[in-house]
Amino acid sequence: MFTDFKPVLKILLRFIILYVVMVLAYQFYLNEFKNAGLDPFSTWVMRQTTFVQQFLGYPSQMIPGKPQDETTWFFVSGKYTSRMVEGCNAISIMILFLSFIFAFYKGAKTFLFVIFGLLFLHIMNILRIAGLNIIILELPKYSKIGHDYFFPAIIYGSVVLLWLIWVKFFALKETKNENI
């Protein structure tokens, strides 16, 4: 009865197991920095965002908040524009991406695609945060729309685009040996 669904169930089971394991590992990582300020990865993302903003002509600084608040503020062109929290680092989105790609595992090319995909998502996230800070500074009346709709659509859209590329060109592509 389930033989027709066996390939789909295997993919679904792989996805769920990978997702749960990576989320738990990430939570253990975050627990190490509880009440100690912003975690190191988020701080690294923030430094890169600050660099991009400065490159674009917006003098930027990182101003740490209270350690128990686990946040750091962006000070851009003389104004506090936004704050960086753990959720801004895109790790949860990257975990979702990884779980899906490895659910459709296809050997060594999976690892190459993952490296490319994570780098692409990281760059998109940095540009997303910098873009949001610039909109908050230059067009504050659009900051809520930017934060709640436009910029999430960019990062989630990037994940969906990568998934579609993976499925269309790699995961479902038959090799010559499979036709024999």
C-alpha cells in the first residue's frame, strides 16, 4: 500500500529529521550566549552589514545594548535606525534551506550547491538588512512595509528560488546510468 509513497515518505522523513536536529543544535548554540549580548554569528552579520552601509555612503556604527537584551543597535548617519537581534541573522532560514536540499540528497553536488546557496543567502541577508536600514533612514513611512513584507519576501523568495533551481536542475535530473 505504501510502496507508491515510499520515495516521498523518505524525503519527508529526511527533511523532518534534519530540520529538528539542526534547530536543536542551533538552540544549544544560542543557549551558550543567553544574557551575554548578541551572539557571535549575529554580530558578524552586523559587522558586514555595517561595512556595506558605509560602502554605500551611510556612516554606520554598532552600539551594543544591555547584555540581557541580546541586541545591538545600528547607528546610521547620526540616527538609531534599527536593532539587530538573533532572528535577523537568517540562520533559521538557512536551516530550512539545508533541510530541504539534503532531503533530496544527490551526492557531492549537494555539498557544492549547499555552499553556493548558503553564501547566496548570507549575501542576500546582509543586503536585506542594509536596505532596511537605509529605508528607515531615508523613507521612514515605508519602514513597516519594508520590514514586515518587502524584505522578508526577498529572503524567503531567495530560498524558494534556490529550492526551485535544486529540484529542476539537480534533484530530479536523471543521470545517464539510470536510463540503462
